Amino acid sequence: MKKLTIVTALLSLIGVPAKAEFLKLFSDSKPLIAAIMVDTDEKKPEAKEKALKWTLEQLKIAEEGGMHGLLVEFRGGDIMTPKMTKEKYQLMLDVLKEVVAQSKMVVIGVEILWHFPEETLKLAKESGAKFVRTDFFSDKVIADGKPVPINPEKLLKYKKKIKADDVYLLTDIQVKYSEMVDKKITVKQSAETAIKKGSQGIIITSEKSGTPPSVERVSLAKQGLSNGVPLVIGSGFNKDVAKDLVPLVDAIIVGTSISVKTGGPLIPEKVKELVSTVAKVKAEAAQVK
């Protein structure tokens, strides 16, 4: 037992959990997390008020519809460009703080798109959000026509530096809209690598928004899991694939199928329908057991 405690402590010192406990944030098994995109143009005087009003409206729809989480995705730009300004970051922080404060039933997560991992972690820590998503973590990929800069070791050190150990790090593997540098690497191998590098949750997507990953792709990713790290669907989930995919994963991030378009706004009726469908799938699975 002492040996296990020492190992756990050492892993914690470098920001790597011995066992991810992301799912304990939620009151329901296989939580459903609604994803919305928030536009933040700090140059417009009404930007903060407009963004906050819209986001709180989406929060209300998610909560009343029975969702278990809300992933707030802020538009930052392209791959780490332009550089984050203090004004833009502060606008995001002000909005997210209020969303976290007003959330009663859903767990709040955040991501700055398309690739601002350190700023995303800082935003979560300072706002009280419980988890973050980063599209790029340990896979070497091409996106927007250029290699994406990744440094998982540096990111974990930064996570430790800002004392964000209480913020869960969910990372995509072979994420949509990107191309692997080494196409021979399987999603199973990508999952294994991400976990070794410190991911606390593996997100699996298809090749584009609104399209679900295949059962085969999800199953392969699942084979690469270890240390209790959960598998999360990150694109294209809808009521028609629920029966096939729900049994294979631990959580689901969903946007397009419950929205007017990718990123929102959410449609109350579709949210409730999806929540009901997933609940039925889980109930049927429990009866079989």
C-alpha cells in the first residue's frame, strides 16, 4: 500500500493522475455534455453583454433539458494565432465566471479554439470550470496546412505551475479536421500515447463535425485505455447512433445534433429528445446485465 501511495504522489508531482476521476464530477453515468461556441470580439463595446446573455440562455436550455455538462468553446482564432490579448482573455473570463456561478445542475468545461491549451487551462482555473478540452495534445498532426505545435510535457508543467490539479484535462486523439503526420499510427496507439503523456480523458471524433465516429474507430480507441481514463465521443453523436455507441463510451460531448448548427444555439426539443433516448439505451443495457 505504501508503494502505491508513493507512486501516486510522484505522478501527482508531475501533473499525471494515477487514475482519472473525471466521471465523478457528474451525478449520472455516461454523462451528456452539450457543446456551444461563443463569439467574443473584445473590440465591440457590447461584446461581453451579448456573449454572456447568449451563453446563459444556452446554459438554461441545457439544464432544463437534462444535460449533465456544458462545454463552452470560445473562438480564439486559428492555430495559436492571433496571440491572446489581455482584453480578449478577460472578456472570456468574465463570461465564464458568471456561467459557472449560475450553473445549478450541469458541470462546466471550457476550450479556446482552435489551439490555446495553456490559456484554456488558466481560464478554467480562474473561472472555476471543472474540465478542459484540447484538440491537440500528443499526436503529431497537420491542420490548417501546417504542423500543429504540441508539447504535452510543457502543458502538464504549466498545469502544475498554476495549481490546476483540480481541472480535468480531456484530450482529442487524431482529431477531426487534421491529418496525422504518421498515418500508420492507429487510434489505439494514439490513445495509449496520450494517456502516457498525462491525458485524463480521451476524446474520439470522426473526420468532421456532425459526423459520428464509427463503432470500429471507437472500439479501437477503447483498446488503448488504461489507468481508468474515460473514453469520450467528441463529434457527431445523435439519437440514431446512441444504441451502438453509448455502451462503448464513458461520456459524450454533443453539439450539432441538438443545435441549429454546429456550435449552437441549442434547440430545447432536440436536447430533451436526445437525453430521453440515451436514458432508454442505458436502461435497456442495465436490464440485459
